[in-house]
Amino acid sequence: MFYEIAAGHPLPHDPFKAIVTPRPIGWISALDREGRVNLAPYSFFNAVSDRPHMVAFSSDGEKDALTFARETGEFVCSLATWDLREAMNATSAPLPRGESEFAHAGLTPAPSRLVAPPRVAESPVALECKLLQIVPLTSLEGVTRYHMAIGQVVGVHIDERFLVDGLLDTAAMKPIARAGYRDYFVATEETRFSITRPPGG
């Protein structure tokens, strides 16, 4: 089948998010000027550079994580894993501004080293970030609904239990990723494979 976006699709649900998948989850924590914390999962998230290390997350409207990061210029991304899947989902609840998602989900805020927002203590990995810019994602029709926050990673926390011979064992952490509809994927040892790039690749 083929369909033009402008004309709509004949399916019961939009397949776009099921096509661009799996998408890593940016579990973003940020503080506002008054020191109130927000923790929320973003499925439009990824690493976008490694020299220097940069990550980006995209927010549908001016949600608290984006607003707080704009106010204070910092955010932290903690890794969402299989063991933390229910807590991650709980942090997506639309709580009133200033009410802690950490407390709501039974999570422990751990101090960061180089930025003010806390990280999720239960998560095996966290990236401390300084906000570089927020880019309005303006469509061909001139509509700006999403905003993308880009941050430079200035500090990395790794649970040393997952370091094996100097390498981070990603599969052992069982990170989860978003698919379409209500679906998620989990990375495990059984689904891992390695391929060597062609010379010069």
C-alpha cells in the first residue's frame, strides 16, 4: 500500500511510530527556577553527535521537562530499563506542575555532579547535559507543535556492575525502547548481534 500523508491513511491507527522503531527513551529530569523537579519519558529521543557527545529530545508542546530545561539550561537523561518499565510509565502521568514524578513513581532522586537536576538512582546509566538550544520544529504548513531540545553531555554515570572487560554490557542492562501503539521492545543478550563495517565504512 501507499498513501499520501495529506490525504490520510486507511488504517485504524497511524503506522508512523510503528515504522520508525525501536526508539530509545529519553527519561528526562529537569529543574525549574524554583527548584521544582520534573521527570518524564520522551520517545522522540536519541544521540545526535559523539564529537562532542550530544543528545536531543522532542516535546509535543511546552511540557515541563522542556520548559524547566529552558529556564535553567540543564537536564539529565537516565536509562529506562526492563526492571524500571512500570516506574517509567508512571512518570508519564500528567501531574500538576511542581508535583514530583520521582515520588509518584517510587523512584529515588540521586544528586548529579555537574548539573543541578537529579538523576534516577535506580537507573544503571545517566547522562548529565547542558542545554545548547531549543529548536522549533516548523512543518511545511507553518505549524510549530513540537520543540527539540539539544543538550551536550558533560558527565556520565555508569553502574560498574555492567562493565565487562572495559566495555558497557548494554544487553545486561535490558534497556527498553518505544515502538508503535502501546508496544515496547527490550534489548537482551538473545537479540544482540555484531557486524563489522566494510573497510573505510
